[in-house]
Amino acid sequence: MSLTSILSAEAIENAVKDCQAPESFCYKKFFQLCGLSQKSPQEVKDVFRIIDEDNSGFIEEAELKFFLQRFFPGARTLTEKEIKSLLTAADDDSDGKIGVDEFQTMVLS
């Protein structure tokens, strides 16, 4: 499964372009622009599985660095500040990683 089977390639590209500058990534705006926040809970879980590159059931800090690249090859990496912000927003149980339910809650809220 690929992200473009769930989200349009054009929407993904627009979302990535919107946050090209370092420190400009806003997860809420990104999820809206790429169309993910309008998808079903199952589709959000499918996207989670694509981002969870090591199939651990969690998106860890190392995977968050390359978050944008999972959506669009050639995109920039997230800065440490952006990673911490995304982790803080999603990590409800403070275990240092994002589980599928936490990801779903963040995307659909």
C-alpha cells in the first residue's frame, strides 16, 4: 500500500511545499492540506502503518525525523524542535513514541 492510494499526490505535494522552510511544519495544517484529516479512521491507521517504517507498532523519534519524506521523497527532514512538538502533541501516554490510536486521535482532532 502506498500513500497515494489513500491521498492524492497533488494534495501531498502541496502539503509538503507549504512547510519547506525549517520550523514551518504545523501538523494540523499539514494533515488538512494533504487531506488526511478528512479520511476515515481506518485510512488514518493505514497511513500510520506506512509511516511506521520498522513495523514496531509505533512511530518513534527517529521515524519522525523523516516524516515528510514518507509522504514525498525529497522532502526535508523535520528539525529537532518540530519533532518534539509533534511528539508532544500526539504522545498521550508519555512513552516517547506515537501509537496508532494516538496518531489517529491527533490526525482526526
